[in-house]
Amino acid sequence: MNETRRTGLVNLTRIVAEYAASTSIDALPADVREHGRLIVMDELACAVFGQTRTAGKLATGYAASMGGAGACRILGTEHRTTAPYAALANGTAGHADEVDGAHVVGGHPGATIVHAVAAIAEHRRATGGTLLNAVVLGYEIGNRLIRACGGVFGVKSRLHMHADFLHAIGATVAACRILGLGPEAYGNAMALATFQTNGLVALFQERRHISKSFCNGQYAFAGVSAALMANAGLEGCEDVLGSENGLLAAWGLEDGASSLTDGLGHDYAVMGANFKFVNAGYPIHAAVEAAMTVMHDHRIQAAEIDTVEVGMPTNALRVVDNRAMHNICLQDMLGAAIVQDGLKLRESPFPFLLSDSDFQSMRRRIQLRSDAELDTEQPNGRGARVTFVMRDGSRLSHRVDQPKGHSAGDPIGWDDLRDKWVEALPTVDVDRLVRLSQAVEELDDVEELLRIFDPPRRTA
């Protein structure tokens, strides 16, 4: 353990709080602001889309019945509730179909952080610039904490925890920034948030992607409620991050303190955010992209394929190999993509495809294994190599190192996001959504952006 941190000579929580309280939209570099704008649009759209899925519907029903009257939208519905419950419902819906963004360091920050920020911003009628700055800040703190604890795979293997629970702290700091709190209140709020979160990897054993989605909503709820509690005068502890019995003492690596604080305000974690264009766990994307490339380049049909060999980094393989949840099971999602010639957001292949004999046959022929070359080159990466062994004995292969939307690949632009959502959200004016998102800092009230997602008014 770092001796300086252990003896209390440095208060890490205070360092983070003072940095957070000093942030502003004007200080953000142009590329950081642009990436943040894209994230805001995409994550808000994910929550509306997720209202069509079981987890989104259940969370909305719960939040609408428990949260009471409030000014904050449950996106895509007619419901209004309090800020914590809006964050809960929207965060759950945002991750309900695995189409929300991922991150190179840690999990799914957007489903937690963007919806915590949007809810508290609507509660305070904050400006668009305030919202954007808070989103960037939330990504900064949440992902730094995950890195300080070993990254998404390290947290899972070493601590048996789903790393997304640390995004609750990022959401808390972001919500405090919206409220304009002072550094002491930030510290109290971070401590109060830790009392409300958990992330045991056992959640991956469920089948319907409900509690996995709910976790992101709960972390958003924790962030908003903790900030509001601190604003009301509730207290936590002086240094929940760095004290002898604090967060990093419990879960952090030996150099966790430096991972958390080095480069604050310069090395923006939001730039590591990835976008998804397939409704599947992120390690699956490269395999689907590689398979579709082979099929389209060589004009082959599923019936011509004898065996599908998939190689990927071992860490990624462990996440998606024969999982009970279809959306994070490579065999299910790749099998569906091959027999259906791709995956479409609005046409979820499950459960109806389970009884399809072509799918059943294809799924049995998918062989997943660790790829030694990918393990060496990108042990924590999301690449994949797919080889089709054809019925005539020939072999056709393709490797994808970064799937579409990955931060290390070709940049994603507004046309990409427009194309993603224009068919998936038929009741939303996606072109207007793009225009407002591109100019989010110019909004005097975030309500102007959020009301785009209101359902069409019923006519008599």
C-alpha cells in the first residue's frame, strides 16, 4: 500500500473533489467536447430504445410507482418522477439491450453516468454546457477508479466484482458538479454513494438481462441520490477513496492512487469511450464483423459452412463463452448473425430464433477458443479472428482488431449515429436530435434536448 496514502498525509478524496469542483466546459479541448457530444446523443437514444425491452419496461414501472411526482423524464414515456428514480429507470433502459457504449478501461459508463447527469440536470434546469462538462467529468473519475482497481478484467478476476459499480462514484462527482457543491460536500457524497452500490459478478448468471441492466440504473440512482443527500447536509467520511479502510485499500492496486490522480485535466478518459452498432456484448462485435465480412466478400451462404472457428483474447472469451443471457453469448449472437445475414437493432433474434433448426445447427458448429496471437498483442482487447471451414474443405478467414465504433479505430461521426438510430427510433426526430446534440453547449436548458424523446401526443 502507498505509505503516504496510508498515513493520511494525502487526502485523495479531497484531491478529486477539488479538481471536480474546478472543471468547466470552457477548459475542455475541442476533441473532448466533440466526443462528449456524440456520447450524450447516443446514450440518451439508448434509453429510449431500451424502453422496448423487458428490463426497461420493468424499471419504468417500478420507478413510476415509487418515485413520486417530479419534473424529470423517464425517457421515451409520459412518466415524470424525481431525479434519482429517473436516473434509475433511464440507466436501466440504457443498458437493457446491450447497444449502449462501452469503454476500453471499464464496462458501460454511459448507462450510469449520462443518465445520472441528465436527470440531475433536468432537476436543476441546467444548461447544456453544464451537462456536457459533467458527463466528461463523470467518465474521468469512474474510469480512473476502475483502472486504479485493475481494469474491468482485473476487477472481475481478482475481486469477483462487476467493475461498473465504480461508475457510481463518477456519477456522484458529476451530479455534485451539476449542483455546484463545494469540495467537502463532494467527499461526503462519494462516501454516501459507496453505501448504495454493489457489483458481484454473480449477476452474469441470470438469463434475461434484467439485473445486469438494473445495476447500471442503480449506480445512476446512487450517484444522484448521494449528491442530493450531501447537498441536504448528510455526511460520509473524510477520505473514502484513500483512507486506511477506504475504497482503494479495499480494491485498489498498489499504484492505484497515481492511476486516479496523475494527468487529471489532461488525459481525458472520455476519449476511450466506444460506440456500439450491434446489440450484443462488446467482445462479440469483432467476431460478428469478421464473419459478415467473409460472407459478403466471398458471397457465401450459411448452408455452405461446415464449422466456424472463433479466436479471441482469453479475457474477452471468458465474458461471452456460452453465457445464459443471449446478448452476451457469442455462440447465440454469432449464430443468429450468420443465419440471418447480420443483426438489426429493432429485430431482436431471441427468443423466437431458439426453435429455428438452421440456427440450432449453426450454433453447434461454432467453436470458440483463445487466440495466442491476440492474447499477446491485445490481452485486454476486443479483437477476434473468424475462420469458416467450408463443406468443400476450404478455409476463409478474417481478423478484426477493433470493431466499428472502437476508440482506437476509425472515428465515429454524426452520420454514423444518425444511421444507427433513424430506423431504430421511428417516433424520434433523429435529425433534430443530431442538430441539438451537435450544439448542446448552446442550450440554456437541457429540457430542450430531452423533450425530443417525448412520445407523440395522442389525438382524440
